[in-house]
Amino acid sequence: MADQPTPMQRALDLARQALWLTSPNPRVGCVITALDGTVLGEGHTQRAGGPHAEIMALRDATQRGHDVRGATAWVTLEPCAHQGRTGPCCDALAAAGIGRVVSAMTDPNPKVAGQGLARLRAAGVQVQVLSIEDPQAIEARELNIGFFRRMERGLPWVRMKIAASIDGQTALVNGQSQWITGPEARMDGHAWRARACAVLTGIGTVLEDDPQLNVRGLDVPRQPHLVVVDSRLDLPLNAKLLDTLGSGDQARQIWIYTATTEQQDKRAALTARDVQVIDCPGQNGQTKGKVDLAALLRDLARREINELHVEAGFKLNGSFMREGLVDEWLLYMAPQWLGPGQGMANLPALTQLSEALHLRYHAVDRVGQDLRLLLRR
């Protein structure tokens, strides 16, 4: 008989179920157990504006007919202490009579940042926080790596996805690229899109491929927002991506970042279609006349983008990399040689090996016939 997961591991499993759901809120799971370890209630955070994990677990316990007084709540992130779209979870736990709270980590949100735990202690609740080196604390942070980046540095976590041949080509010389990788890798790529708050591409990719850049083939509760880097506002008004906006409170936003003050008719036409055109020009040097990518990232953080999924051509990939703006590379390597073609990123020639951008393998997996590499600086 397989070992049963610990309460915190079960809470992490619940948080993982919310991977595609909670943006821009963190993915959190909660399990409430009795003194003998019996699970009284459990749940995970719902869509933004909906109940948090602790509330879902308390409701679940009530529906099961359990009394949670004196019980332990295992939570993957510190219970919130502020009134946002929902009320403070720390107060709800204390009011329910929870005797002990074990949190995988404290919340980096300045509106919380230990205040939730402090209020629980003030209410007489025992509080324990895992060590930052604890594997379960590390797992909890990984689930919310973009949320932590935005709260701590005012930037989204930038993940660059590239599909290439084993010799590093993303397309033939004539631009043909569909399909280098197999169907399993392509579906896996859609799953990574689904967990992102937004997908970013460049105008070159739009003009060459006319992509939708939405999540397909998976039943997802929300579509990631879309960001297009378009310095001269060349986006065609019949581009397929403009048909992916959707409707309702989970509608997809499309943000076009530009460096031009011209094309006023185009700007008005896009605005009429609920597309936001955002001025973000570079001011000097190589960025003059182009979009300021660093400023773009800061603006996306202000728009509550935690994880940014970059799917662009080798020119824009190179620009992001040259400016040191990429945190993680999601590479799918197909077992085929293409010879001359288009590479992964347009980077300047180096004169010394010491000038190379050094990465580390975070994960290496087989996906169908292809190899998936997750690398970080």
C-alpha cells in the first residue's frame, strides 16, 4: 500500500490543482486535520475574487459535519491579513477555533508579510513556518515563483519558450517551422502557456505566422493575456490574435507596446476593439525607436502579471537575452538536424568563452520523442 501524503504534501497537491486558475493571486492549498491526523477539510484558492484556500477548507469541513476547533491547518502560504477582493483568512481561521497553523512560507506581499501569522498568534493560535530550505517550502515557492518575483522585485518571472532542432535551429532559412517538435511537446507547451498570466510575442512572429497564441487542446478556466511588442504599430487589423479576446470577467486582455506616435488611425481602430495600445519607447542608444523592454516588464508587473511566457522569434529573443531580462528557458529539442536555418536568439559574436551566458539545468525530461530542458541563470 502506498504511503499516504503528509498534510502539507496534500496541501501542495491541492495548490497545484489551482495552477491554471488563480492568476494573479498565488496558488495555495489548505488541509485541516484533527489531532489524530484525520482530514477534516481541504481546498485550494479559487479564481481572483473567489474564496481562498483556507475558506474553501473551512467550508469543506462544515459540509462534512466536522468541528475544527483545536484542529491544525496546513497551508502552503501564510494566510492573508488584508481586506482585498476577499476578507482576511487569518481572522477566519481564528474565528473558527483553529488551534494551530503550519505554513510552508510567509507571504511576500507587503500587505501581509508576517502580519497574518502575527494576528493568528495574537488570537492564541500556535504558528509554525517551515524552514526556507525545507523541500516543501521550496516546492511552495516554485508553484508561485512569479508571484514572489513580482512582490519582491516589481517584475514578472520571464520564461522564454523555444522549440528547436538538436542543432539549435528554430526554422529553416525560408522561415518554415511547423512542426519541428512532436505533438506531445506542442501540447506540453500549451500547458505552460496556461499557467502563465500573459503570453508575449513580437510583431515579426505575428506577421510571419499569424498565430493565436492562446491555449488550445486543454480545458482551461482562463486564457492568458497577450502582449505584442510592436515598435511601429504594424499589427494587421485582421490578425488572428485579435479574435481571441473573449468576454466576461475572465476576458483576455491584449496589450500592444509601441514606440511610435504615428499610426493614429491604427491606434484608434485597435482601441475600438478593446485592445490597449501602450507607449513604451526606448530613449537612447540601441533602444531608440524600439520598445523599452525593461520598462515593459515593470508595467506588466503593475498590471499584476506574475509569470510572462515569451514565444517570439530569434530577434526579440536576442533582445530580451542581451538585456538580461530572461529568468528561465523552456527548451524543446527535437531529435533532428536541420542544418542552416534560424537560430534560437540573435546574439552578438563573442571573442572569449568567459563571455558566455552560463545557465544551469533545473529540469530535464522526455516529452514524447523530444527533450524538454528547463534552464535558469
